Amino acid sequence: MTGLLLRCCTGAGLLAACVFCAGGAEAKNYITETRAQSRGYSEAVVTEGGKMVWLAGQTATADDAGKSLAGDFDGQVRQLFKNLDRTMQKAGGRLSDIVQMTVFITDVRNGDRFVKLRHDLLKDNFPGSAMITISALAAPAAKIEIQGYAVIGGR
């Protein structure tokens, strides 16, 4: 029994090492269509292998200098994407590794503005996405919250 367990653990370790070594290649396949791309998202993002990162919902009610962003939707979006990028770097990746995001906004009129900002910030190869309008967020000054999933590396 111990020998079998050792062989299984060794096999699992070897498999993990192979996946890790193959992890340097960008291998996301973005399934797109015109409407989705115009709204700054992909219909699907296909990955194989890689390290999964689950991003908690984040808001940005102050900039890096501590200045309040209350009432500044654009400022909150820009700061939020900076924060997400910082979080992804801590996990060993980058903003472009996000493959799915759920966006919560408190005012439906900000939806098109968010799409424009996401285009400006991400450029292309957009994550899959859902946008949900809600009445409020836990932080009263927050106008937007984003949570998501990322895949770093893979094949």
C-alpha cells in the first residue's frame, strides 16, 4: 500500500511539474463574435492546464495616494483595474490572465462607460464577462465591484 501511495504521489508530482514547465506558453483561445468584442468581452475563453486564481470581489473608493474616488466612476474603474493587476502580479500573473469577470455596477447608466474604459484598459483578448446592476455595494461610496477568475500559464 505504501509503495502504491508513493508511486501515485510521485506520478502526481511529475504531472504537476510537467504542467508547471508547460505553463510559460500563452495558450488561451478566445471565442469571439462582433457584438461581444464591441462590448469588451469574449463569448468564452478556453484554457488547458495552468494555475487557477479566484479573485475576490474588489472595489476602489480611493486612489493609490488615498484620495477619495467617491462620485468618480471613471476613477474607480481605472483604480480597480490597477488593483486587479497588482493582485494578479502577486499571484504570479498579469491582468491579461483574467479569463472571466463579474462586474457589479450601482447605476445602469454607467454600463456603456464601463465598456469604453474596459476597451481602453484591456485593448483586446477580453475575458468572458457578466455585468449586473445592483442597488448598492458593501462600501457605500463604491459604484463598481469586480470579481473574477484567472488562469496563469497552461497550454
